[in-house]
Amino acid sequence: MFLPTLLEANFDDFPPEGMPRLRFVACRLERAAAALTRVSVELDGPLHGQRINTKAEGSTCVGGDMRLAAQAMLEALSEATKGALRFDLIGVKPIRAFDTNVVVAAVMAHGDGMTRRLVGTAIVDEDAITGAALAALNACNRLVSPLLMQESSTLAS
């Protein structure tokens, strides 16, 4: 088994307000001197009042900015799982499909002594940087969510 999945979860154990989850708050892009870009991602954590903020820095370019946004999201997800999962970004690509702009993120997830390849997508309304962060979140959600549930039930006991 790689990690717990929703199919193996006991739904009677879920709290009445639903399964613990991360909520996307913001993705911000800052341009700095010397062609340097900083992207910060902010999530509401699974526990009330918990905030997760991460940043990634790198060279300024369109593809690089999207990559930084996805990387910042993956760092936030690793922090949310207390390091139980580690993520490596394979790539981020904007595409046009069915008359819609979409961002696709490919990720390698490492945890429990195993590795798994994940893919996530997000529709881009106007902001491709935010779309890249959301695509990374969507790629990893099914592995992160069960771990959040385990953590919140541990803290409640």
C-alpha cells in the first residue's frame, strides 16, 4: 500500500463537518531586482486558524513563474503532511483543450518508501500562475487528504 486512500477510509470516523482539507487562499507573484521572481502560496490548514505559507524563488520568465507557483504549492503540501509526503515537480504546461485554457502539472510523490507519479489540471480563467498552483494541488489532493484526516484525529485524541 502506498498511502491510505479514501476507498480504505472508514466514513463513520469523519467529523460531522466533513473531512479535514486544505483550502487555497492565494498565490502571489513578486518581481524583484535582477530578474528574480518570488511566488508565495497561502493555504488554510486542516485545523481551525492554521495557515500554511510557502515561497519559491527563481529566474523571471513565463514558464519559470508557473513552475515556481507549482513548486511553492508542493512545499505547502509537504509542510501540511508534516513531511510524510515529499513532492518533486516534473513539469507544468499550459495547454488549450476544448476551447479552454488549462494548466497541467506532473508531480512525483514520495512517501512510505514508495514513489508515485501524479497529474493534475486546473482551468485558467485569467491567471496562469494561480492555475499552476491549483494544478499542483489537484494532482496531490488524493494523497494529502487521508493524511490530514489521520493528523487531525491524532490531535483530537
